[in-house]
Amino acid sequence: MNYDLRGRDFISDLDFSIEETEYIISLAMELKDKRKSVLKHALLRDKVLAMLFFFSSTRTRGSFEAGMAQLGGHAAFIEPGTTQISHGDTEMELGEIYGRYFDGIAIRHCDWGEGNGYLNRVASSSIAPVLNMQCDIYHPHQCLADIMTMLELFDGNLKGRKVAVSWAYAESYLKPISVPQSLILQLPRFGADVILSHPPGFELMDDIVREAESLSKKFNTGFEICDNMKDGCENVDVVYAKSWGPLVTTSDEVKGKEMQDKHMNWIADEELMRAANDSAVYMHPLPADRDVEVSRSVLEGDQSVVFQQAENRLHVQKAVMASTMSD
Ligand code: CP
């Protein structure tokens, strides 16, 4: 069944109903097949997406830009430092003006306490849909790619599958909490059981966890929280282990780093993978701190599906853009 998503924003994972989300993923699978078969699929001919990045990116920029070209349109990469945003252009001006120039406005703004509000304020002034390329609260396109990957791996059905969403140590920087938050919201809607593990102090946002618990009740799935990485990964089908900063506890980077450095043993290594099911897969949105967050042998080993995840970013985003930006 087709759903009319024209003009709709995609900022939170729950902006699309479960049926609409399933439709997006099935369209993404169709577009993936078409690309593989070199079949043209110019669903957005002459359409233009503005991409505004307040934070660096490898995959998100590449996949949105390539996706727009493959759909017959164009993506304009806009570095905020080259705009007049710092000289007074507000979210209202961006929404009003870019909404008139472009057919969609995609924004990455991960600053804690700011990003999501920024996207919503642009959206409230824009006639063009606003797409979230990651904010401080959600990373919805990453999560769609993750769900699509799991569906491909588990014969299209996640009911009863156990997914460990685990914190892992990183030394590079305090990473956003948007990926685990999106996962715990979206996975129950697809029937998967979630085991969320993190050390004390690395809690996710209260209202997101409460929403995830309520969704797990609604969809009759499991939802547990534990403070031990190995226990959290016991007998699971998916080990999704990545780092995030203790942002809910402190916004002080030095204090956050001190808290983080107490848990260097939270690494996704071969021993951890042995706690999971024999056929379990390892997932990570990338970039990863090799041999710190995840051992090189796991990240580059047979159980890792990180490149399939990264590829699926392209296909789900094309499905979202084709659905929200078409006439
Ligand atoms: N996973 C992800 O969003 O990658 P980038 O930060 O490189 O875009």
C-alpha cells in the first residue's frame, strides 16, 4: 500500500506511523533493487534539497547527495560558516526563504539542548519538508537504515529478535545520544526486544526511555535496562554497541570525559560477541574508535554488518526524499 507523505517533515523517529515507516522501508528495498539492476528511478527530477551541516559528516552527506542525484535532482551542500546565520539569519528566515528556494531542507545540528529545537523552528516556518540528518535527540535516517538492515538479515521479521543497545567506551569525543534513543523508540514498533546497557551516569533522556517502555508495552516486546555490557549482550541476535556521552548527567566536557574514562573495559570485542548468539551480528553507525569502542577483529570480522548499514542509509533516505519531496 502507498502512503501520501508529500510535504511531511521527518524529525523524530515517530513522525511517521508504523505503517508509513514500513512503507518507507519497502520503498527503500525497491530502490535498492533498482540501483542494483541499473534501472532508472528519477522520482525527483528537477527537485533540489538544501543540506545544512552544523557538524561534520562522511556518510550522511555522501548518501543524501548521491541519493538526490540518483533520483534525478540535486543536493546543495551549505556550510553554515559560509552563510549569514552568525550575522543574524534566524531559523524563521531560513525556513521562510529556503522553503521557497528548495523542495526539502535537511539539517544536521547535534549541539546538546539546541539541535532538535532548531530543526523544529525551521520546520514551523518552511513550506518545504525538513529532514533530520541527526540532532541532539534523534538520528532517524540512521535508525531506518538499521531497521532495514535487520529486516534483510532476519527474513523480514524482527518479532522476538533480541537487540542489545549497549554503551561502549570511546576516547575521541563525547558522542551524541541520538542513535541509541532512536533505536529504543523504533525497535519495539518492529517487534524486537531491547536490552539497553550503560554504566551509571550514561542514562538516555527520561522522556525517551518512558516512551520506549510504553511502546514496548503497546507492541508486546521486551524492554530491559542493565548496567553491565556482558549481561546486556547475553544471547542476543544483535549487538549494537557504540559510545555516547553522559550528556543527560553533565554538559561539562571535562567532567564527561572523566566519567567516560572510568569504563574503558566496555569494548565490543570477541569475548563480548561470544556472550551473544552464535549467529549474532555486530552493528555500529560509524565512525567507530577502533580497538577502543570495538575491536578491529569484530568491526572488520564476519559478524559485522556495518557496511550494509552504511549502504542502506542511501536507500532509506532516497525513499524518504522521494515520498516527502515529490509533487
Ligand atoms: N552514521 C553517520 O551518521 O555517519 P556520519 O556522521 O559520517 O554522517
